[in-house]
Amino acid sequence: MNLVQLLSQNFAKYSSKPVIVFGENTWTYQDLEDQIRDYASLLNQIGIKKGDRIAIQMPKSVEFLFLHLAILSIGAISLPLNPDYRGSEIVYFLSDSSSNLFITTSDRLAQFQTEIQHLSNLQIILADQNSNPEYQPNILGSLLELVAQSPKEFVPTYSSGGNDIAMICYTSGTTGRSKGAMISHRNLIANMEALHEAWQWQDSDRLLHVLPLFHVHGLNVAVLGCLYAGATMIMVEKFEPRSAWRALEREQISIFMAVPTIYQRLISSWQDLESTPDLSKMRLFISGSAPLSDRQFDDFEKLTDFRILERYGMTETGMNASNPIDPKQRLPKSVGFPLKGVEILIVDSNGKSLRDGEVGEVWIRGENVFQGYWQMPDKTKESFVDGWFRSGDLGYVDPQGRLYLVSRAKELIITGGFNVYPKEIENILESHKSVKESAVIGIPDQDFGEKVVAAIAFHEGLQVPLEDLIGHCKVSLASYKCPKQVFEVSEIPRNAMGKIQKHLLKIGL
Ligand code: AMP
């Protein structure tokens, strides 16, 4: 089935109910259906067909959502792109995907207009008014005006479904070329249904949406969860901790989704609040996309009485595992149990299945798993073994079946023949009261092959000599695991989803 066709049942059922509140404006489910139809009508009018690729590089907005859902409704393929991507990155994504249409803002376009002129198939729509009128080729006009003029008698076709591709999401790509993960309608639906059940979504739920829309976390997990439940989302363009606390209270929010960096900022801002926020309608604080530390889990619980529910997913697979809905069953460090329909296997480097407690690569199978990398058959082949997707994450499963992640396979450090999982060291460093955050990496070493090195950022005013931190590690860790060197940084580099960019730290060494 087509994802938007499935969601359209709710457009009819909840027609007069608010679905999105953004700034001063509210859209009902009926408005959403009308908007999707008008956007789809525009796409149809300009010749977009089933399977065509449409790249969206827009600020967070309701128009982004209308456009994305309209693309899926006519069987075309949506390519959400980070607004922060620069010229050369954009040129790569547009040419690699042979995109037929690109929606961007005029200031961004001005930065790479010469580079994309040779992409002859590409039509462009501006998400704002054209502030650059000299640039003509391929620009169809501005999005809102074009939508307003689109034929109103259009009826959606829902021409794709099942294994047809709905989205191509380029992976963050910290090394090598970024790969376009092809995600089908079936993948999206399977994941949406599994999460609906796991998190017991209700039509009475109200979601505070603070995440970007260009990543699967904000676009699929959050938005689709809400639409499939017939719930309401309060969208904010930019996260700011104090206003988020106030919005949780004022908007009677029941579900909040974020990455650990956002939880850290919420924790740090708590002491600056004039009054304790009333969270009586709150049901679930959910975290993912990067590891939540035990300290963040504990600190948040101490302040709010809520145990954060951590889940694990990735662009290629959607969500794989989640902590249970029962707060008492949620454990720090664990990303929980496999979701319904998802199988998880832990294997050694020969692909042999390992026992409980043994660390190996996490392999994933299920209807959530993507269809391969766009035009990279070799990379796709390398990533699958007998229908299992090799996630590149290292982890283990406890006797109860809970999954624990220890690091990305590429971040594993092998020093003097011993495996060191950076997260174990980072947890110890962060248990020191002076350390705000840390990142442990391996750097080439003549004697050991690699040596363990840590970058740390101090809490303001709590600096201690760096050797003290090595001493602190020695109390709890075997010496081969202890950093041989610790260096201070003002902050640990992260991407928009809060993932630590370890390759950037290595450049500094
Ligand atoms: P992305 O495809 O950008 O969403 O990145 C996926 C990667 O993020 C996974 O392969 C994991 O390495 C990491 N990740 C996602 N959720 C978690 C989590 N709860 N804990 C630790 N790492 C996570």
C-alpha cells in the first residue's frame, strides 16, 4: 500500500481535528489532506511522474511536510536534504540521484547556481520569493504561488506502494561518499505500525516536535507516528531548552522525542526555570540517534521523575529496538528489545552467531530494512548477508534479550591486540564531576598499532589537571583501556543529530 493512502484514512476520520500547530497557525487533518492534494497537483502539472526524484532543501516548515507527503502520494521519491549542506555536497546529491526537481531557498541557490547549471534534467522551485531575479534557467517560480495556481480538480493516484521507493535518504557519511538509502513504502509502514504498538500511540497524544525534518528521526519516527495515531503535533522551528520546558507544560504535551544533546540542554537549563514545569499530561520522553549516557538518564529522572525511553535505529532500517513502555523496565545503557517484526543477531567477524553477553556486530532483518543503496550495487551487496543487514554497530544481548550498543564497528580501537570500546571509556570519563562530555578515539601508534586517546570538554569552572582524568580511568579500567593522552576541547564536535564527529577530532591530532 502507499503510505499516504494509508494515512488518508485518518484525514477523513479526524478531519476537523488539529494535526499541526506551528507558530500562530493551526492546520486540521482536512487542511492537511487539501494541502497534500494541491501540492500533488502542482507536481503532476509540471510533469513529475512515478519514480522521479525530488530533492527538498527547505527550512523546517509545514510546507516541507505538505510537499514530502505529496511526493509520496503520487509515487515519486522524496530526498530530504540538510539545509546546512554546501554547494559541492548539493551538487553531488542532485547529480548522484539524477533529481528531476529541487526545492530550495533563493539564498542557498545563489551559493551553487553555477555548479548545478549543467544538470539539464533539473527543474527548480524556490521555497521563498525569488530574491535573485537575474538567475533564470530552470526556475519554475516560488512554491506558494505555484501551489496556489495548481489545478484544484486533481485526484491523488497513490500509484506506488509495497517495495516501491518512497524516499532516498543520504547517510551522514563520515567517511567516503555519502550513500543514498532507498526506503520503500512497506519499510515506512512496517516501522510506523511497530512503533505505534510499542509506544502505545493514542489519538489524544500531543507531540512536541523539535527535531529537524530532513532526518528519519524527525520525519518518519515523529511525524508518521503522530499522523498514524490521529494525534496532534506542536512544531517548533528551533529547539531552545527553556521555551521547550514551557511548551511541554503550556501545550499539555504527552510525547517528546529528542537526541541526547537536547536532553543534556534540558537538564542544564532546569535550574534556570522560574517554576517547576507541570508535566502532568506527559507520557513519554524518547531518546535516540546517539547514545544516551547513564548520567543523562539518571539526571533527567532525578529532576522530572521520568525515565527516558531510549530506542535504536538508523536511516537504513528505521527503528530496530526500543525500551519497554513500562518505565520500571527501562534501563540506562540498553536500547531495549527488538521491535515487533524486527530480528536482531549478534555475530563475530566471520558471521558466526555469538552467545548472550558476547560483543559482535549487530545484524538486522525485517520489513523495516531498506532496499539497498541507490546505484551502488556493490555497496548494497557488501551490506547484506543472507538477507541480514550488517549495521556496522557493535553490541551484545543480555539473557533477557535486551540489546546494548558498545560502539560503531569503525570506531572500535584495537590496541596491542586488545579491543577497546570507546563508549566504556567515555562513560568512566563522564562519571568524573569535572567532565561535561568526552570522545575516545584510536590514533596510529608504532608499538600498539593504535593507542587510546580522549578528548574532553570540562564543565565551566570545574577544570582539573588532565592527568587526573587518566588517574580516574585507572581506578575502574584495565590499563590497556585507559587513555594514554587526554586533550581538552571547548566542545565535542557533533552533527545536527547530535552524533559525535570523531573524524574531525582525528584531524586535529
Ligand atoms: P543515522 O542513520 O544517521 O540515523 O545513524 C544511525 C546510527 O546512529 C546507528 O547505526 C547507531 O550507531 C547510532 N544510534 C542510533 N540510535 C542510537 C542509540 N540509542 N544509542 C547509540 N547509538 C545510536
